[in-house]
Amino acid sequence: MKVMKFGGTSVGSAERIKNVARLITGRGQNIVVLSAMSGTTNTLVEIADYLKHHNINGAKEVVNALEKKYQKTISLLFTEVDLRMEADEEIRGIFSHIRGLCHDNLTDDEEKEILACGEMMSTTLMYLYLHQQGVNACFLPALDFMRTNELSEADSDYIREHLEALLEETPAADLYITQGYICRNHQGKVDNLQRGGSDLTASLIGAAVMASEVEIWTDIDGMHNNDPRYVENTSPVAELHFEEAAELAYFGAKILHPSCVLPAKVNNIPVRLLNTMEPEAKGTLIHNTDRSHTIKAVAAKDGIIAIKIKSSRMLLASVFMHRVFEIFDNYRKPIDMIATSEVGVTVTVDSPLKLEHILDELKEIGTVKVDNNMCIICVVGDLHWKNRGFEADALDALRDIPVRMVSYGGSESNISFLVSADDKVAALRALQKRLFPGD
């Protein structure tokens, strides 16, 4: 059994839903995970935002516009009258639920109910369309098995137990259709796995059923060796180790959500990245065995802030370092890069959230300098320290780029450079020219 996940652009229109239906039929008894149709989640966020600002009429106008989009999709999908009427009734019921939540004093729980409606609608349309095509599809409501625990982490035992029970109820189904992103929390309330959570859903399901493979279908033919938005003639990477894929996902490769990697990695389930627009393309295979002694790809992470803290007291180095990292830990603030000396440390963060309070506390132990508008350029591959020359090639490629920080040795899979955001494109292109001259 495979798990096949399709993102929002893959099911973004009636024609694309039909295309996905063709891709998933006739390939065995697999589990299909769907995101919301492209643009839907953003629209649902907009509706919730209007409600938070007590603009109920504004929210309802957006609801009406979104419903028209789905009515058009239904008219293009269904030729059988009974199934068209059933689809129309199901989608109207979901929009009726959204309208029922359009009131003042929207709670966080109600907002999450609104955000869950996108995946509810996309899976409903796919499930009914498959039946129109004569496919014996079975609906697996994610809210019946996908759950997080008290720490907002996936409850793997609960997921496995409840998913197995649902599958045993319908052993003869041709396909199983379920939602990505949405779940229940430990209190049983509707929740979600954050943006990109559909990738995590697919990985968790793959781990629960010990799938032979998890396929992530998007609108690009695998993970490329550089960012095609800024660099010409990039090419998909044929194979990646899980650790390499995790580094690329964390440092800016949008095709794969970082949280997806761990459940598949620890359960040794390969993940394959494929393109719904070019299904014949080989894509990228991610697994635990590929260590080919090469540099694989480059990625960039924007919105980085560098913070330099220099001790202004006669503190022991260990005491100073402890206080610095204690402050970041108290605010649950993750750090991307670190450079240290006996009297100072420079770190990077990827968000200004809580930063003002952190800086206030850091100023109690030292002088603080902040550099905004920075970017992390990450070079990923088999960068074990005994593999000679890889780091030298990367450094030489950036010889004309001002580099604020370098991080090497913390991982065997990447070397990271902090540069000004203004130098991002030049850095990506220079690395492409030096590291992948054949592309």
C-alpha cells in the first residue's frame, strides 16, 4: 500500500481533480491524502480575519464568493444528476456550517473549524467524482483518526490504532480518500497541523500502515538543485538522503514541508516527490541509503535576523553562553545559525516574534547588535568533513559575495552562509555556476 498526497494546486480546479482521479486509479489499493483546493485556505483565513475584526457582513461576502467557485466546480465535475445533487448538498452543508460561525467573538476553536472546511470540500468532491467514474472509493475522515497530544505533537499510537480499525471496516475498497492538514487535539476539538501539514499527514499515515512508499504530488518535478525562480537551468535531484531533504525543506525548498521527513525517516519509508502536470517525470526519491559523496542542492531562507551579543561583564564564558541560550529558550525562540567566541556569540532567528523582549534581556548581560534583512544560503549534500574540497568549492563560489557568518560541522549534510538579502540572487547563481556547471 502507498500513500499519495496531492497539494492544493493539484486539485485546484475541476480539470485538475479529474487529472488526479486518473492518476490514482488502477494503481492498487492506496490511501490518497488531499489538501484544500488552491486558494481556499487563504480565503478561509480571510473570513476568520473579518470575523475577528467584527465585520460579519464582510465575512459573509467572502463566503458567498467562495461558494460560487465551488458551485462552478460541481457543475464541471458531475454529469450524473444524482451525484451532482449529492455534491451540491454536501458542499452547501459545509458552507452553512461556515455561515453559522459568522458571528462576533469568534473563538480560536471556531476559527479552526472554519479552516478545516477546505479539506472537507476537496475530499468530498474527489470521493463523489471517483464514484461517478465507477471507482469503489472509501472515505476516511481524518478527524476520526488523526490526533495530536498535549504537546501538540502527533499521537502516533492513537493514529495507528484508529486508522487500522477504519481500514478493517472496508477491506474491499479500491481507494481510500482522506484529508490532510486537519486533526483533533487531545481534547477532541478540531485542530490542524499548521501550514504544510498535509505533507505531515501523509507521512504519519505512511508510518501507521507501514506503507511501501509515500508519494508527494505537487506542481514541480521533484526537488531542484537550486531555486528555479531565481536561477536558470536548474534540474531535479534524482535521490536525496532524508537528512539532506530535511535540511533543504527547512532552509527554503518549498516543495516539501520539514515536519514530513521524520515519521518517514524513522520508519524507513521512502518518500517520492512527483509532478501532477508531468506524471511521467521521475521526480525525487528520498530515503535512508543514498550517500553519494556529492553536493546535491542549494536553498535559501529569507527573513533572517542576526543578533550579536558581546559580554560586557567579567563573566566566565560558560556562564555567559548559558545565559544567552537560556533567554532564547525561555521564549521558545528557535535559532538557525550560531557563531561563538570566548566573549561573544552571534545567532540568527527567522522571525521578529518576541524579539523585542529577548533583546531587552540580552542587553542585561552584554552589548547587542542586530542585523535585519538577512538571508541564509544552505548548500546541501554529503558534507562529511573527510570529503575533501566541498566546503572550499562553496566558499570559492561566494568569493565576491560579502558573507556575514558561516556554519559548518554542526551537520554532515549542509554548510550555511549568512548574507544580505540583497545578495541572495547573486549568491544562488554563483553557487549554481560553480557547483553544478553542467546544468
